[in-house]
Amino acid sequence: MRHFGHIPAAVRTGLFHQEPAAFTADSDARTLAVALGATLYSPATRTRLADAVRKQAARAVVSMVLCLEDSISDAEVEAGEANLVQEFADLAARAPGDEAADLPLLFIRVREPRQITDLVDRLGDTVRLLSGFVLPKFTEVRGRPFLEALTLAERACGRRLFAMPVLESPELLHLESRAETLAGIASLTGKYRERILAVRLGVTDFCSNYGLRRSPDMTAYDVQIVASVIGDVVNVLGRSDGTGFTITGPVWEYFRPGERMFKPQLRRSPFLEGRAEDLRTALIEHDLDGLLREIELDRANGLLGKTCIHPTHVLPVHALSVVTHEEFSDAQDILRPERGGGGVLRSAYTNKMNEVKPHRAWAERTLRRAEVFGVAREDVGFVELLTTGLAALTAGRPDS
């Protein structure tokens, strides 16, 4: 699989200075953590789930979570588990051998540790299609049994399985317990470092503890109590000194038109040519301009990728994850071998200062993102990437 693989190869060449690289579920963990992109959630009880997974794979989705937790009721859990086993068998029957590489990275969000070992056992050979498990309400105390169960499941099936803890517990939100809770999470995840693919943020649960809900005109960063938690999580778990993890952005809840309180946040200027104005109008009507702003703020605050509940959110997340030609140029300059001793240089775009030592970690992270999302050509921006991606979906011509 590859990001933007649904766009015909000849068209991709015109968009990218460096095309997104292909990867598989067996790629190294660092690559997969960056490649997650827009992770689409789906209830595990969904009928014809195998068909839905294959459909989303053709529509540019590269990671999915099949949820047995908050998205279904307590009474539906057993039916959801049975449905997963049946639908994985359906997927495996239609994806023999290398054809499984065309499927997204698949994760199951469980409620209890026992479900991990039980499901791996019940999946049998079809576990080859599973990349791992999403662990809810993760703290040091609650997380340990999940990770121990994951270790047992790996031994039983002989396959690498990743964990994606979700940080959403009240202990993490409350000021008096936050530091201790984060320290415990850091200690536990450090011990299981090779199994932790990424850390996810449950911002909806954060808000619920205070009876809050952000409107489509506001980002998670406009809700100060949420913003403070995100900052502290990145502070402890997102460090660039080798101890940190990929931390993914919070879910965007909105996907239907609604009454707007503030003026649109998207500037008109990038959208004035051709059909781009139609795209701008559509984004505003579907409350996606707030999503775009939040994605930018995610990256500015050290987050990468995003939890998504609707397919229309996927391409905007991926389009804004592509490295710009200017970012790529700066990152390459900073990491040139002859710059190893440090120093300051003017950027090739002559509009900023690149300080080699302070900007090195940013440059390394940028080049990792460039590998999986690609580098846009100098004259190609978000609008071109999104409009071309949407046009390819409409044409229905996936091409890797």
C-alpha cells in the first residue's frame, strides 16, 4: 500500500517531487507509526464489514480500527466479536497471499485484556491480517494487563502485534493526578517500547468529564483544559530524544452541515483558480475548514495522524500530511553531513533561518514523513493534492 496510491501513477508524477513510498503491514515500526495517517474507526458489529474494509482501502484509507468498545453497546460485545471472526475469514478468503497487502492496517479496539488472547485464538490463521490492538482508558495500572495479554497473544500466534494505547482517563485530565499518571504511563510504555506503535488521544472523553463539547468552529486547542492535557502528553511521551512515541491527533466529530457561528476560517486566496472555489465551498458547508485548522495545529503541537470517524476526513488529513517542497529543502539542508558541526544558514527559499542543531530533530521527523506521504512539487499545494485525490476517487481508478 502507499498513500495516494488511488491516484493514477502518471498523475502522481505531476504532483510529487518525491512520491510516497510503498509499505506493508510488515514494515518497520517507525515507518508504520508515521504511515497511519487518518485512522478510520468502524463498529465491529457492522454488517458486511469485510466489504467495507475493502471499499475504504480503495478510497485511500491505510489504517482502520474495528471497535468493540465505545462505539457499540454492552449488549453487542459478543455479537461484535463473532462478527469480527466471521468478517476476517471473509477478508482472508478474498485476500490470499500477497493480495493482503492491498488491505489497510487493521486494529481491534478491545474492552478487556482477555479479549486480546481470546480473539487471536478465534481468528486462527486469519490473524495474519491483524496489525494489533487499541487499548482503551490506558494508565499504568489498567494498561499492564493489556500489554501482558498482547505478549501472550504474540507468542501464541507467532506474529508481531502492536498496541496503540488511548489516553482518555480522568486521572490524566485532573491536575492533581496528571503528573503521576503520565509518569506511570511513560514507565510502562517504555518497558514495552517495541510493541507500542503510537499513542492516541481520547479528547471526546476528556471533554465529557467536564460536560464540554467543542463546536465545529473550534478546535481541540480552543478548549483550554484539553489543550493543556495535549501539551503535557507531548511533553512526557513525545520527546525527540529516543524516549518518545508517535502521538496521533484527536477525533474530529463533525461531518454534516450545520449552523455556523463564526466566519469561515479558510482564506479564499488559495482557492480562486478553476474549480478550487467549489472545493472551498464544499469544505465549509461540511464543517471541514475547522478540521483543516485542527490538523495544522496538531502538527504544530507535535502530533501526527488523526483519529477519524468519517471517510470524508481521510483525504484532507493525508493532503495536509504531505511534506511541502520548502519543508523538504530546509530539512535536507539541515541534515547535510557537512553541517554536523552545527551553525546557522539561510534557507534555500531565503525566507528563514535554519539553525542546524536546534532544528535537527524537526528535520529528521520531516524526512520520515516525506518517506511515507511524499514531497509535493514546488508549485503544488494542499488544494491540488486534495482536488486531484477527490477526482481520482470519483473516477474510481485506483492505481498503485
